[in-house]
Amino acid sequence: MRIPYSILVAVLLCLQAAQAADAVDGATHDNWQHYGGTQMAWRYSALDQVNTANVARLKPEWIFQTGEYTDALQTTPIVVDGVLYLSTNNSQVFALDAATGDLRWHYEYPPLDLASGANYVLFGAINRGVAVADGKVFLGTHDNYMVALDAKSGQELWKVNIDNAKQCGCAPRGAPLVVNDIVIIGGTGGDGAHRGYLTAFNIHTGRLAWRWYTVPAEGEKGNETWKGDSWKYGGGANWMTGSYDPELNLVYWGTGNAASDFYAGDRVIDPTQVERDVNLYTASIVALDATTGKLKWHYQEIPNDVWDFDSAYEVILFDRVIDGKARKLLVHMNKSGMTFVLDRVTGEYINAYLANEVVTFITGIGENGKLLGRHEPIPGQPTDICPSGFLGGKSWNQMAYSPVSGLLYAPMIEVCMTVTAMRQEPQPGAFFAGGGGNIFLPKDREYYAHLDAIDPVSGKVKWRYPYPTILLASVLATAGDLVFSGKPDGDFFALDATTGKELWRYQTGAGNRGSAITYAVNGRQYIATATGWGSIIGPMAASLFPEEGKNWRSGSTLIVFALPEDRP
């Protein structure tokens, strides 16, 4: 049989693209060992026991209540060898049998004392996960310590102070990232009068391995991009979790906005020159040598960020054939909904696109990612801007990437803000926004959120799942051709990853603000989701929808699903 040349070429190109996508293994299997599933941050599992044909049969298998009912459970559980590790906002850690939910051990930590201010941090206690490696569980605490626990017993092995929480108002929010023999942690966002940094500790001893500041000190490269001594309070904190490429030995992290957020008069040298490299290394993607913490390259996404559009979110690493050449890439969506595709070896710009429908802070993206037609807050005058810097065009909740479809699955938000910029004197550890405002809904829309399937390189949307209010939960993708996420009304749902059609939902009883994962024990696949509405953003979002929002309930519960034992 002869195969037409055109068909043969098409098949070879498809195989080439698939091989390029599989050159890095960002998929999880039985374990969910990292915040993003693997160090590539795909939030994708190769498990396919639960699939489009049987997902409608999913039932709750077990439920675990943490006891912290007044706040959202924003964590991502970690599963290693049949044990599930769950952290809470108050720095508690529970080790549970991943198949039954039975408690193995419980690590209790002193609660945050907001009344006395003894261990005050901006925005209170928030924790989004632990890291597990080398028989240890690594926890960033609400009062700015890094703790290592014995994974089998929960016994504290070592504890080191990251920084003076009361002085800087900072503490970890995102989960730590373990790379070889070090554990790396960031801190709270750029809304405080301090400068951000990443800190790496030796996993065996807790000794400091390195620290890298996002805002360079006097005499360091990049400090010349700051006006006067504004660098001392420059913000740029790394408040989410990074990624790692073991072949390159590079860690990738997004950095937060410059401080103060909305008023730039004291930190920008020349406001007419804001096209590139302003207030380094805020609102950027940075690649650091994992061993030394030295900066390899940077790409600033939002020069002079005056909208609170942090670039601190997840960095997804993937490979793709572009113009006939296999490329090591990363894709990163910041809070504005702007999405950047870079060569992760060199930091070379590949493409950028806007993922939101309602955008007024710029008129577009130009050559090499330049922001066109900037619409900035005017000091002393209320200014309407879309999307909102408070909620974002996408919140911190993570996207998923599937190597099978080659698509991103992103939870988007269409909400605007009115902000008034004003000059503010920095006070160490204090809120340093340089203004404030409120949020509002854009007019004449049928929906204000949507979960999109997006080509990560071109930005083309394959399908869209619209939602009438808000989506503030992370996304999970699986080899069963499924996409999972949650809604503020408590619905946890599954979509067909190919079409976007809803296939299943379950009412969890509390709003969804955290993350879902999947894992397997003894050949059986489980889907787990953290539930509970709350935090500062939860009530803010609910205020936009008074009728629906009154039913968005708080809580702190892990619900684990599986197919019935008699599955086909």
C-alpha cells in the first residue's frame, strides 16, 4: 500500500510535535509530589482510570475536616507513597492515609496572634501547601519560619527563621519547592514596605544555602533602575511557587509588583521611559542557578507596574516545535491576564497575548511584548481600569497544561476596578499600596468568569466554559481527557478536556478557593479537592454578586472522590 506523501509528512509532523511535548515529563503518576504536580508545574496527571466514559460515577470516598472553619482552605495536598499531607492557613499539617483518610499524625503550630501584633503579617495567615522530599515535610509558617518535619512521625527536625515577620510584615504564602538538596521559599506580595527575596535552605540541616533579592541593593546591577533609596521598600515579593528544569539546573520564579503599587512617583526615575527594565526585578520572570541562586536571565513583563498586576504566578515549563526547531519554552500568565511565552534557556521572547476579554489598562501588546497605550491611575483622581488588580484577570489559582491536547486550561475573571493613586510614606512592615479603590462589574455581560482551553504559544482559544459569577479555584487536567475545577457556590465539576462540555458536578457544601489533585493507591485512582470560601478576596468577590454571594460558604474540608469498587 502506498501512503500519499502529504499524509506521511502530516503524520511525521504530528509525531515530531508529540515527541517535543514529551521531551520533559511534567506529568504525575501515582504520587502528587509537588505543588504543581511535578517541578514543571503542569498540574496534569497521567492517570486515566477516571475518564470521560465513567466520571459521572464518581462518589465521595472519604472526607477530612481540619477544624479551621472561618477561612478558606487554599492548599494543594501532597501525596507520596500512599500518604496525603495537608496544610492549613494556621500552619497545621495533617498526615492522612490517602486511601482511607485515617489520621497518621498531626503537627500543631501556635496560631497567629493578630490581637497583640506579636507575630503580625500582612493579610493574616494563609498557606497554600507543603513540600515533601528526603523523608521530610517542609512547611513555611505564618510567622515566617521554615520547618522540617519527619514525614513518618511529624516530629520537628529543624526550624529556622526566614526573616523578622513583625518588622517586614512578611511570611510564606506559596508552597516550598525542593530542588536536589535545597528547599526554596518566597514570601508575601509586594503590597508591603519591604523588598522581596527567595531563600534556599539545606534540606538536611536547615542552613542557609543562598538568598536572592528581587530588588537589588545599592551597587548591584539593576539598582540603577530605582529612584533614590526607594529600592529599600521596593516590593517584588515571590509569593507563589516556582518551577525547575533539572537539565538546565535553573529555577524559574515570577516576581510581584513594585511598591508602592499604584503610585510610582517616588520609585521611577523617568516616567516617560517605561518600556523595559524599570524597577528591576519586579513584575518579571527570573531564571536562577539552582545551586548558587545567581541570576541567569530575566524578562520584565510589566515595566513600572502601577496596577498591582503581580507576575508572581506559576511558571509552566513545556517543549514545542516552532518553525521546525524543538524549543524549551515556558508560558506565564500574570495577574493582568497577559501571557508570555519565552525560551526558558535564554529568556528570549517568543510571543505574548491577552487572555481576558475586557482590557483597558493597555490598548495592546507590541513588538517584543511592549505594552501599548498604557492607561495608568492618575494621582488624586479615581481611575477605572480593567481587569482589576485586586482580583486580577486571573487570580493566583493555577492553570493546568496537558501534553496530550497541548493546551492550557485557565480560569479567567472579567472584573474591573476604580483606583485612586496617592503618595504614601513607607513604614517597615506596613501596608504600602500607594492608593486604594474598589471593584465593579463591566457592563452588558452575560458572564464574568470563564475557564478557557488555550494554545499556550499562540493564545488561540479552542473552547470556553463561561460562568456567570467568579472562578477562584485551580485547575487539574488528567489523561482521562478531563479537566476539574471548583466554583464559589460549592460545585466541584469535571469538563471534557477536548470539548469543554460539563460531564459531572458535586456539591461540596462550601466554596472552592483551593486546588484539586489526583493520585493512586493500590491501583485505584482518587480525586481530592480542598474546599472552603474565605480570605480577603472571597468576601470582596461575593460583594459583586449579593444574591449569589450570600450562599458562598466558608469551611476547611478535604473531599476525596473515587469510582465505586465495582467500576468496569
